[in-house]
Amino acid sequence: MSLVIFDLDGTLIDSAAIILGAQYETFERCGRVHPGREAGLGIVGLTLDVALARLAGLDEPDDHLTETYRQVFNAMRVRAETDPALAEPFFPGVEDMLETLAARPGLRLGVATGKSRRGLDYIVERHGWQKLFVTLQSADDAPSKPHPGMILRAMSETGARPEQTAMVGDSSFDMEMAVAAGVAPIAVSWGFQPVATLQALGAKAVLSHCSELPGVLDRLLAREPV
């Protein structure tokens, strides 16, 4: 039984607008200067408190900063119902790709995200993914990426071995996590971090479009060059 695990933000969902918007407002409320778009997207994937601390240049998480972000983000998500600028759309081809993979015998799908369990459940329910993913790993279930805990838990829950498992993501944290867990790292080119960084960290393949993933998995699982 093979397992493909997906990151969410920057891989399946384009959440850059709402994440950056919440970061900027949070930093303003907390009297801090936001370091800019590149830095803001560069920490997406880490557990929230770790991500915000790194973005703020802090050695330890700051509870006030974390709680302020939660409040701001939740308010923005409500506004997103009527404000297209804060929407979290799928990247092109995501829905077709997931449908194609879900129909494959012997292949299971999972998620490993830096979101909280509450945030993950919101996305799953919003898109009707309750039966699509057989394992769901969040920041509440394991240490922050790039620790391999989320992948190890997903494999344990599904019975998949490392050589049968792939991690698809857009961040350095996804690639490092996959390597640490001994599974195949697959990068996407449309996410929040540079492709060159992902390749340097061990990506076995880089997707330029979602439609390429089924073929990459065929070759990867067959032990052919990708």
C-alpha cells in the first residue's frame, strides 16, 4: 500500500493573501515591523508559534504575538466569505489531480500541515475531503516541521513503509521532513519557496503542474529515474 502525503498552504491551496494579511496586521498591532513578503511566506509550514517567533527574530515563541495572529486570522477568514482578496483558492489542477489519485487502487492520500487541528479540520470540511484523506497530521499532533513526526505518524496509521511513501510540498521544511523520515520528497514549483532551495534539500522531482504528479509517482514507485 503506497501513501502520498500533501502539504496544504503553498501546495494545494494558495493562501498567501490571507496569511500575509494576517501577519502584517498582527505585527502592526504588536508594535513590530514586518520583514516583508519573502520572509513572511518563507516561514509558512512551521507551527504557528515557531513561525511567528522566527519571523519576528525572536529566540522563543511569544504568546501575545501568537494569540494576536490567531484572532486576526480568524476574523479575516470570516471576511473572506465576502472578500475575494482574502480567498484561499486551489492551485490550478489540484482538484483533478486529487480525484485521479484517489481512484488509484493501492494508493492512499494524507496531509501533513503546520496548521492547527482546528485549521486543518476547517479546510477538510470546507472542501468535503473527509473521505479523501486517510491520515491527517497537524501541528497539534507532532513537533513542528522539519521534524519527521507527522510523516512517521501517517505511516504508522496507514501501514505504509518509507519506500512506499512520498511527501509533496513547497517548502524547505517539507523536503527536510521527508528526508528525515526516509520517504521521497517531491517539490512543487508554484509554492512559497524557491525551487532551487527545494532541489538542494533533496527533492526527487519538481512538479511544474499538478497533472505531472501521477506520472512521477509511477516512475518513483517503480524505482525508475524521475
